[in-house]
Amino acid sequence: MRDPRDLYRFESTEVLEAVPRSGLTLVHALPGMVDAGNACRIAADYLRDESRHLRLVSFETDEPLDYRGSRPQATFDGTSFSEVAIPEITLWLMYDESDRPFLFLDGPEPDLQWKRLAEALIDLVEYFEVERVVGMQAVPMAVPHTRPIGLFAHANDPSLLGRPGTRPTPAPGTDPSAGEEGASELVIPAAFSSLLENRLGRAGHPAMGYAAQIPHYLTRTDFPAGALAPLRRVSEAAELDLPLVHLGDLTDAATVALQGTLAQNGEVHQIVSALEEQYDAMSEGEDRSPLATTLDLPTAEEIGEHFERFLADHEDDPGDGTREG
């Protein structure tokens, strides 16, 4: 394997010197073969728009990306190609609402050289003395959009998921009995984030992630709720104060628009009703899933801020529906 460090470069000495060497969390969102509801893209765009950020590390993309499989977008102005947007994989230094720094990795999932890029990221994790790595994904599921979003939780050390009595999954070639007694196994197509979490664990670095369960009929539709759900869990796991209130507003507006659209489509409405019945029946029964699952619910702070804005809007609007006695 060629030197993984040749895959990246630091942007500037000034930004590099601004990075603390303790207490850092690295958050990543690299949408891969499936980014249901465009959730990872929405989450990444939202964090860059809402958070103070500085470009810290840029990665070489000509080698790990296959431009024939996923063509870059070209802008043609009628005479010439004024721009060709080559995808970027970037590590940002970001700051949350409390001005706490963290690292954020975004860009397309690499097509090639997974092991080399994983080693490059492990090198950066060790260089910056990152304490924890938290990732986001979004997968299509047979669930209704009218119920709380479920998330599959995973980690290279189950104690990160609040299960201290269990052990990490044993590495290939080791004694399988070293794993959790009676644990179930699933064989699924891997994402780059899967390999990264696995290799971080082998190198002794805690890593975890959340995969939002997106209604399958919205897989190719922008679904802001699918971005809000994992960002809430990331904020909690990383002890960050991420700016989520505006994304909550976008989610509410998108939900209202979606309800209006589906109300005009009887066939889809029937599908949603069937999924609701299935979801409710499973919720009432015993959960036998081998996967650690959590539900997306708003935090107390988000509820409070929404309520405060609701009151402020109605104080400014005399025609709020109240009537004099």
C-alpha cells in the first residue's frame, strides 16, 4: 500500500494551530451507495451553513473517486463549459453553538482505495488525538413518515451504546466466543463508514454511528427529518450543542407539504396507512431485533425554542383566532 498520508494535505498553518489537541470528536457523513432521503447531504449542507467552520484538510479525489461511475456536474453557458464541479472530500474544523470545536468530514463515499483512505483518517485521528468518531447514514425501510424515525445504532465497542456488559465483535481470525453470548449476525453490503469504524476499533479508537430509517417511498426525495434524526443523536453522543432548531423548522414545513401531496394520492395514502398499522403492531409487541435501535424525539431545548417562537408569533398577530366574549 502506498503511503496513506499522500492522500491528504493540510490547508494552512493558521487553521492547524487553532485545533485543540484534547477532547475532540470527529463527525462524518459520507453518503454512499444509498443516501435515503438525501439525509447525509442535507445534514452536511446544514452544518456548513449554520456553523462556523474552517477548511482544515483536503483529500485527493482523483484516486479514490471513479468519475465515470458518478459523473461530475458541468455547467454549459451556451458557448463553453464555464465550470466543472469536481467532488471534494474535506475535513473541517467546526464550532458548535457553545463555541466548542469538533472535526467534520464530508464528501462523497470513495469508490476506490478504501483501506488506504481509512488508514489516512486513522492517521489524522491520532494526529489530532480525537477522542471519539461518530458517523451518520440513512437507509430505506418499510416505515411510515408519520411515526418517529428509528435509528440503527452501532459501535466498535458496545459500551458506547450504553451496554457496558457486552464486548466488541471479535476481529476476523479470533475466537468467535469472545463476542456477546447469543448475539445475532447480519451480513449486509458494506459502506466505507463500516470499514472505517472497524479499522478504528482495531487501532484502539472508539467509533460509533447512527443510521436513520427513511420511509422507502421517500428514498429519492429530500427528507429533512431524516437528517435531523441522526444529527440529534450525534449531538448527544458527542456532547455537542449543534444548531438544530432551524432544521426542525425545515422538517416541519417539509412534513406539511408532504402531507398535502400524499393527500392527493390515494394509492400512496393506502400504503402509508398499511405501514402505520404494521409499525404500531410491532411497537406493541416484543422487540426481537438484533440491532440497537432508538427513536428520534425532539430535545427539551428544541421544544422550548419552538414554543417560545409560537408565543411570539401569536403575540404579534391580533388575528390569531381568539374571539371577544
